[in-house]
Amino acid sequence: MTTTDHLYLDKQHPALWRAISGLGLKVQEAAEDAGIARGLLELLNVRISQINGCAYCLDLHVRKAGEAGESAQRLAVLPAWRETALFTDQERAALALVESITELGDEEAREHAEAYARERLSADEFSAVSWVAVTMNAFNRVSITSHHPVRRNRP
């Protein structure tokens, strides 16, 4: 292996990849148990991946969002969700929370996003959405560091 070859972290340490994948499954289960719809879960994954610029995860989760019934319109305007009426109060609260966790802005901005989310999400929803953000950020970093390729769809 030369220094210009990409090192796939998931292949280099498969036990660690299995562990984080297992965590991802538990987080998905917790989100479902908290009443977070599959479509919203995928919207959150897409938004986190947009912020982080993870092409591999965007490709994967945009497809999963479509499979979960998300519209092309909502996916297209997701980066500007605050500027539309296409998202419910629950979705807006979850989006604000995952953005805050992903960007880790100043303390005042984080507190505002958390307060906004706490007013609109149950404790279980708040916790599950927070775990979605923590886990998706980890997956993004693995894929970005590994340079996981986006493969062209075949017609």
C-alpha cells in the first residue's frame, strides 16, 4: 500500500466497524421506539451528511429517505428547511437539534436549539434524535476519512 492509496477504516478494523454499525442499529431502534418516523430519521441523516459534506452517506441516505416516502421536494429544500412551511414542528425541532450537535456552535446557539427542541420533543425523542446526530457524525467521519466512493447508478 502506498501513501496515496485510500485506507478504508472499516476494512482495516472490521471489529470496530461492526461495533459502530451495531450502535447505529440500536440508535435506529431507540428512534423508532421514541416515535421518530423512518422518513424523519433519514431526513436527519441527510441533513447531518449535508453539513459534513459526506458524499457517500448522502448518496445512501437520500436513497433511503426516498424509500421511506420522503418527497424529492422536501429533500431538495432540506438545507433551507427554516425558509419553508414543508416541515412539521417535530421535524423542525429535530433538525435544529441535529444541526446544533453537528456544528457545535457557540454555547448560546446550542442552548437555544436545545430549548427549542425540548419544547417540541419528548425526552425520549430528544435523546433519540441526539443519538442519531452523534452516530451519523461518526459514520460521516469514517466515510470521509476512508474516501468511500459513490458509485454511479446503473440505468
